[in-house]
Amino acid sequence: MKDGIYKIAVGTPKIHLGDPAANAEEIMRVIDRAADAGAKVLVLPELCTTGYTAGDLFLLDSLITGSREAVDRIADATAGRNMLVVLGAPAMYGGKLYSAAFFLSHGRVIGIVPKSHIPNYSEFYEGRMFSAWKGGNAFDEDLHCPIGAKLLFRQEGGDLAVAAEVCEDLWVPDSPSVGHALAGALLVCNTSASNETIAKADYRRSLVAMQSAKLCCAYAYADAGAGESTTDTVYAGHNLIAENGVVLGEGELFGDELVVADIDIKHLAHDRRRMTSFEPKSDGYSVVGFALDPVETALTRKPDRNPFVPAVRSELDRRAEDILRIQTAGLKGRMANCGIKRLVVGVSGGLDSTLALLVAVRAADALSLPRTAVTAVTMPCFGTTRRTKSNAGKMSELLGVDFRTVDITESVRRHLSDIGHDGVTTDVTFENAQARERTQVLFDIANAAGGIVVGTGDLSELALGWCTYNGDHMSSYAVNASVPKTLVRHLVAYEAARLPGLRDVLLDVLDTPVSPELLPTGGDKVVQHTEEIVGPYELHDFFLYHLIRWGSSKAKIRRLALAAFEGEYSAETIDKWLSVFFRRFFSSAFKRSCLPDGAKVGSVSLSPRGDWRMPSDAHVIE
């Protein structure tokens, strides 16, 4: 499907035990529902043509024959549908009976995957009726299709590769899905009949999620439900769809729900490509082609508009504390390893420098140093407002750090005069001279005190090149280097809630417009609004995440952004700032090539030594 996004469904038909004809009708109703939902792959439970709990009825020829007829009817019902159907049914081959996953497409059975591991313990006694498939792949002459545990079903001319395992196969140490993934399967289907006991749903959910994470795949799990025998066991229809460790869809227990979710095959392929430890191995596998007409999937899963920020408050608070601890540990480690006992932070009263100061204080506390070991320096100049200057002072006083004010106005004027600048024209030289003077002051104070300069710039600014080369771009250790602007805001808000004494000043910092304050104010009004110049940070962080984390094309990022920010930003606005992002990201690579050290805190980092090694003169790749 377009952009590698496929709509997947798992469903549980009502079972009529021992009545394949009635079960076929129920299955075809689920197929109709899945088609109406736009699903391109539908997975159904184990032995759903007969019922899993049929017991010794599986020894009757009439049940096996009836199931075969039901499979033929269901296969006929897939004719003309743009869908791959995977369902569980008994399969006779070589005089043995197997519980198997049948793949149906465009009116026929295209492959059969028998169960490899047969449970025969506790409430399970499958070994009484079924055999475990232990051989290689073969060919079923009756159905004119391959049969075997190593079949890979690949979309012709598309991105999707599918494989299957059956129920118990997932629960064993050597799950067939491991081999499937290494052979190239990006979607693993499980036709299952897993009975319900206390806490088993939690374990099952974790198992499915972890298998999808371990194998870097999507995992579609269809479970048996209503109509199965309740003689000794109960089945709850616990349907699950997971992708790379995240459960995208889950049916309510005993709800027998049709669960539908979008999976992103390109995301999965991207992760496998960059993981050099994910080594493909396809020995013994046979590839079966199937057709899906290319269409643009209507998105069921709306993209997260703030991918760096957890949506759940409790998780956000936990994540905020973890990030602050990582930042603190990085800075603390640098100090301890280099024998440094003083830190210097330039504080402007803005978000980034506020976060850097809070981390510096945490590091001093962690090393049992007095907070006066942290020197906070505010350096007012042409564009500094009373509000930001006041907040910088209040915050420093409340934290108990050493606070200094160094007015750089005259120094900058002299410098501009020295280089022949009129000191009036507000060009890039006028702005950058202030940033570089501030950096010089900080490093000189650090040298005099035997300390290091703590950098304040964040990941979003580095991505956009919104920093002065060898100015605020430079430091001894950059604690915010892998923290995007949208997350900086939440980290400061977290500290405001955690530290009552700092609450008011931190909330005012959060309420202050983001600005470099490099142009004369003509009063105390902010005249430089960063987001009016380079664009909204929530858009840029969205673009950055999808470009770096998933390697997405500009066209795909645009599509996802339109869905994520529907009703807030017009298509024209998104197009404008997306173009700005790509232009600035590529043109400012030279600034990132010489970044100072800084701890990585998330899955996206632009460190030239770690995650992102990009030539400084690369052309824009869209």
C-alpha cells in the first residue's frame, strides 16, 4: 500500500462446534466486516472451520471432509476481494492430520502452514488428534499449493511479506516466527486458540508485544472465542495486533471483536536495515506470491502529533524524571572523569537555559558540591527584556547558585566598530556578534574558575541550524543536545510541579515567547519570535522524528503531518514549514559536524559521533 501502510484485521467468528458449513457462514461474515473496514490482511483463529475443542470428532472423516469443503467455500468468497485471508483449519497430508494456517487469496488456497509444536500437557491434549510438522516444505496435490512450516508469502510488486505460526508455536523457546522474520517476514500471523485463565491475558499481551519487538515485525494474533466448548476451558477471543513492541489494537476479553490497525511496513524495514545485528537467513524457505492492488490506506491510527512526548501524564512524569537523570548522569560523569568541580551556565530566562541550569544543579547535588559551584551568568544586550532578565535572576537566587550579571552591550558595540560595522544595521553580523561574545564570556569565566561551560542548545535548534556557529552552538558539555524543544517544555513543567519554591518563576519561563532576543526591543517587548521566523517547533519536531527515526520521505512526512495536525494547520502551512525544515536541516549540517559532547536521551540524536553521520555538503534528499 502507499507509503508502506497496511490495514490489518484480526477477528473471531462465532463457532458452531463440529459444523463446518455453519462456521463458513460465520467466517464469511467476518471477512465482509474486515473488507468494509478496509483491511488488506485478515487473520482468524485456529481450527475455526471446525472449532478447536471438537476433541475426538477430529477422528471422523466427515468433519475433515466438511472442513475441506468449508475452506473451498471461503476461498471462493475471497475472489474479487483485495485481501489476504489467513485462517485455521485441519489439514490432511501424507496420512496425518495437522492443525494449520490456510492462506487464501483471490478465490483459492495459496499455501498451508502446519503447526510445528503440539501442546500435550495440562488442559491440552492435541497429540491425541494432531501431528507436529517436522519436515521441510512440500506440495499439496489436492489443493495445488505448497505446504510447510517455512513458507513466506510475498506481495507481488509490493512491500508486504507475511508468514504464520499456529498458537503454541509462539509460546515455545524456538518459535518459528524467529526464522520467519530472518527470512524477511514483516508481518507474522498467529491463528490461535488460547484458553483464558487468571492473568493469562497479561502474559499473552506481553508475549505478543515482545515477539514483535524482538523480531522487528508486526504480529497479528487471532484467538478463539464464543462457541468453543466450555466443558473444561473457556475462550475469550483475545485478539491482538502489535508492531515493534507496541500493541496497536486489542479486543476486549469475551468481546470477540474485530480488531483493525494500521501497520507501517516501511518503518519495520527501516529498523531492520539499520540494525546490523539483524542478519537475514532464508535457508529452506519457499516464497509464495500473492496480489494486492495498490491503494492508499485510510489511516486508522492517527499519527502522534508530539512523538517525543508521552500522551499519558503519569508516563510523561516518569519519562521526564528518567531524562533528567540521564542528563545529570552525563554531566556528573564528565565532571568526575575530568576532575571538574565548577560549572558555568549562561542563563537568559528562556526555556533551554533554564533546563540546563536545573540539570547543572542536579549534577552538583549528586556530587555533594555546594550549589555555589554552579555559576549562572546572565549577559544582557540590545534585545534583552526585563522579564527574561528578571526570571534568570529569580531562578538563580531560588536555586542558591552563584549568580553574575555581565552586560555585554559595550563590548559588542566596540567589536562591531572594530570590524567596520555601523552598529545599527540589524543584520546577521549584528546578531551573531552578541552570541559569540556571550560564549567568550562564559568560557573565560569557566577558565578562571577551573570549570566547564554547560551548553544550553536543544535538538530542535541543532536540526534547524538555529544557532550561531561557534557561539551558542559551542560548549564543554551540551546537556540538551538530544532533547527536542517540545520535550524541553515538558521537562521544565515537570520541575515546576516538583519544586514548589520555583513554581512561579518556571511557569513564567514557560509562558515567555521563544526568542533569541538579539534585536533591539524599542522597549520591553519581544520583537523576535522564533516560531514566526523558522516555524512552529511542534511541526519541526514531528518532521525531525519521522525523518531521522524512520527515514521517511518528504511526501510521507507530509501525509502523516496532515493527519496528525488536521484542523490546526492548513496544508499550505504544513507545506511551507516542511520545505523550510528540509532546506535548513541539510544546509546546516556543518554546524552539527563539530558538536560538543552530550548524553543521548532518546531514539533520535544528531551527534556526529553517534547516531547521525552526515556529510556537511549533501544535497537535499526528499
